[in-house]
Amino acid sequence: GENVEQHPSTLSVQEGDSAVIKCTYSDSASNYFPWYKQELGKGPQLIIDIRSNVGEKKDQRIAVTLNKTAKHFSLHITETQPEDSAVYFCAASMAAGNKLTFGGGTRVLVKP
Amino acid sequence: GAVVSQHPSRVICKSGTSVKIECRSLDFQATTMFWYRQFPKQSLMLMATSNEGSKATYEQGVEKDKFLINHASLTLSTLTVTSAHPEDSSFYICSANSGGRASVYGYTFGSGTRLTVV
């Protein structure tokens, strides 16, 4: 089955700096890659997703890149703010409807 | 946007009792529901996938007789933890997918249920 590795497990950045989280996946059949933000005691919230027919997607301060050949995708957060502090999860599935396989998560701390 | 309501948000139960967790899709029909368990500082682990009107598919290692899943309607799925023990204490999260609307909403997660078995 699919295996998703996520790095780093923790990330501390100064407010205003950029944060980058990287994920690799094992199943070349995967073609849907969402990113979630989870705050303490809450369910994950989708922040951005990308499909395999696209190499990059951007939404304001958040961007995701996908390299299907290398089987890795990354989340980029620019101009970080304290409210960006949370746990971020990458995930992969074979279609936007099949089960998701999650990475291990990255705890991001944005220091004011 | 798509909303999934999950209840209760927190529950404490005695060892040996059963607990039911509900997930409702409020503004769309959820053809598929996923149930996850999350231990502290860990990732989400899929427990089972349920499709409306059919039996749930459980992941390897998940006891189907202990974690009963019912998806009797397109807007409601329930997870019942039977004969709960302290090791079942965890954060349980549901996720719904609307099938045809997946391209718009992807997966929508509930807010989670913190189960503590004492």
C-alpha cells in the first residue's frame, strides 16, 4: 500500500520567514495530494491540494509543488504569522474520493 | 462549503461500556465516510471506510466487532466503540466525501471526538 513520509517533524521559524515541509510517497498510482492544518483538539482543515496533472498551485501565502517523477511534493508558506502555528499533514490518495494515507505530521511554531 | 458535524466532542466513559460517535454531513450527501483514530502527537490512522448502505471495510488490525460502523443514510455515519477499555482512549475523527463533488471539496473532516475510558 501507499506510504507517505513527511519531514521535518518539527519546524520553528521567525515570524515573516518562510516555512517548507516536504513529503515523499511510494505509490506511483497516487494522483491527489492534499495538505491539512490541524489545531489542538480539532479536526484537520484542508489548506491546499494538488492533482497529478499540475506541477504547482498557489493560494495567497501558501503554495504546493509536485514532482511526480521523484514522487515528492512540498508545502511552502511565505510571510509566516503566529496564527500559522499548528500541525500540518500531507496526504496522498489514488483519487479524490479514495482513502487518504497521511504523513507523520510537522509541528510548526512561528515565533513572534 | 461542505460541513461535517461530529458529536460528541468529548466523552468520558467507564471501562466496559459502549460509546457512540456520530458524524453528519450537513449540506451534502456523503457517499463515503472514513473513520480515523489519532493518538497524541501522532498522525491520523485510518480505521475503516464505509459506503452508504453497505458494510464497512476495516483496515488491517482493526477489530470490526469492537468498532461498529453504521452508514445507514447519505448524511449520517456512526462509530460505536463497544466494551471500551483504557487503551481505546484516543481522538476519533470522521471524514466524508461527496463522490461527485470530490473535485470541489475533496474530503471534509469532522471536528473530532476525544474519548477517555476510565
